[in-house]
Amino acid sequence: MSNVRDMSLAEYGRMKIEWVRDFMPALVAIRERFEREKPFAGKKITISIHMEAKTAFLALCLAAGGAEVHATGCNPLSTQDDVAAGLASLGVETYAKHGVDAQEYKQLLVEALSCKPDLVIDDGGDILDTLNEHPELAVNIIGGAEETTTGIHRLYARAKAGVLPFPMMNVNDAKCKHYYDNKYGTGQSVWDAIMHTTNLLVAGKTVVIAGYGYCGRGIAMRAKGMGADVIVTEIDPIKALEASMDGCRVMPMDEAAPQGDIFITTTGCKDVIVGRHFKVMKHNAFLSNAGHFNVEVNAEELEAMAVRVFKRRNEIVGYEMADGRVLNLLAEGRLVNLASGNGHPAEIMDTSFSVQALSLEYMLKNGANLDKKVYEVPQAIDDEVSHLKLNGAGLKIDALTPVQEAYMAGYIV
């Protein structure tokens, strides 16, 4: 039985789900096939992804394929209570509430897994952590898929240690996911959240971005487009050179800390911004995180240094230092684009969730014969999703002629 905060919000939640459906043509096409073929008939699927409208539509797509779907969130602040209620009203068992504490968040994960699913979709690795504590809930699992960079790191660590309990698909590194979702989705949704939350100008400010992977690149690209001076901090020399060639200033965080007006972490690592950085930051600097977990900005050290902690706006807490400076932390240091915003645009999540849906179908068909390892998404799935997306956008591309194929395949000109 669903566990949501307020079922009276269901109507508006359904409206939000219906809205995104109109902008997710690839997933609509997959859903139509699933409705005809019922590939998941008789199977139970548990998904743990940010509980908002695009996720809800993915859950409904899997349900259309015959699955009994149990859905929960993957971050307490990214859950939208109206969407959770709307999804529950549409027949998907939903266990998600906005703003719960760590204990209740974990309990919601347990409830979502209590069906003893056949397949899982994870976002950040909390399903795997929960199953490690409750192995009796994993007895039927054939395999699953992981959505995000942080979760993939945790999966490979488990596989290396020999404790991965079943095969998992690395959806994050599929081309149709990280090329678009991580770069263009994060680039837009992070700034949408920051601008909406602060209601302040970006142009003319110095933006410090920690990490220049696909997420960092997207955030930097949009910041420059809005007139910001962009500094990038990195540990990878190749990515640092790329950032420099893309027109960003590159330096260590120790040097960037006194210069930044807005800080955005995108590394997936912990303690990226810590006490020594807080000591030298400008008055009214803004701290935000676009990595999955709230460990990149060390909020515990920030609070210990503050002489006063006070709410400034929704999702902004001010920390007054002994010298009178105030540092502003957005969304408790959690994933800012979802905790303070609506997440990626529907058109972006169309490709990511299409890859999820097809990867889960692949895992259902093949998981029993796979080792307990992390697998890359087959190229055929990337190709199918990209063609569905092109068709949905009304776009066409060229194809090689037989003569061109022979030329490209040979070594004699």
C-alpha cells in the first residue's frame, strides 16, 4: 500500500505527469510497444529515482509493460508530494515524502523493496545499500540498472570487492544519457534552480565550478552564456586543460575560494569545499551542490564555524561568521537542481529514461545468464533511443550508401 504525504494533492500531480508526457516522444513510443508486448508481465519492479513528474511517467511506462511497479525517491528533498500522490492514484505503489529524515527515508526504501522485486532501477546506490542490510528482499532479483555517476562509482567498488549481488546496467555512461542528461540537462536545471531560489543576477558574477565532467561542462557553458566569469577547479589534468581551452579560468579551490560569488560542486566526491575555504569567502557567497549526495560542501564544518544560523529564503540558510560575513547554503547542500528546482527538462529525461526502460527489458531477457558485474548499455539500445528521439523531433539524418560502407570498412583507397 502506498505511503505518501497527502493524497488530496493527486489531481495536480497527475496534471504534472500528463504535461511531461507530451514532451517525451521516445518514451511514449516505447510505452506503446510495451503495452502491446507486455514484456514485464508477472514481474515486480522497484525504482528509486528522484520522485518528480518524469520519473512518474517512467514508472507508468513500465507498468504499461505489465509490471507491478513500486516507486520511491532517492533524495528526501527532491520528492514532490503532489507527484507522489498522483502516481499512487494511477495505480503505482508509491513510497515517497518530501523532507523526511534519514530514518524515515530508509524506511520508505525498505517499503518499496518489500515486494521482493524481480528488477530494480537505482539512482545513487541506495537500493543496493538497503538490500545489503535486508538481503531477504533481494531473493528474486534478476538484475537492475543504475542512473547516475555516484551510483556507478559505488557499483564498480562493489563489483571490485566481489559483493555485487546481481548484474547491473551502467545507464549513466550510455551515450544517450550522459551526453545529453549530464551536460544539457544539468547545465539548464542547475541554473534554473539557483536563479529561482535566489532571484539574483548571474551576469557579472564569478562562478566557481568544482569538477569539469559532463555536468560541470554544461553548468559552465550556461554560466558563460549568461555573462558570468567562470573558474573551474579540477584534479584531472586533461579536464583542466579542456576547461582552459573552453575559456574558463583554472585554479585550485584554495585560490578560487576568495574570488567566487557562486560555488557549484559537481565532483561526486566529499569535502570539496571545507572550513579553510569558508574562512576566506566573500560576504554573501552562495554555496550549492550538483552532485548526488550532500557531502561535497562540508555543511557540518560550516555550521561549527557560524555564530548564527538562520533561514534567509526558501531553501537558503545563512551562516554568519564571527567577522560578520554571511555564507549562503542552498538546499542543505543537496542536489540543488532537484531539491530547489524541478530537475532536468522533460525532453532531456526522455532519452535517459528511454535508456532505462530498454535496459531493464534487456536485463529481464538476459540477466539470468550474466555474471554479477556492471555492464555497459548495448550500442543497439543507444541507437534505438537516438532514432526514436530524432523521429519524435521530426529530424532526419543521412545514411551511408553501400559504396560508402565498403570504403569505410576497407583499408585500400
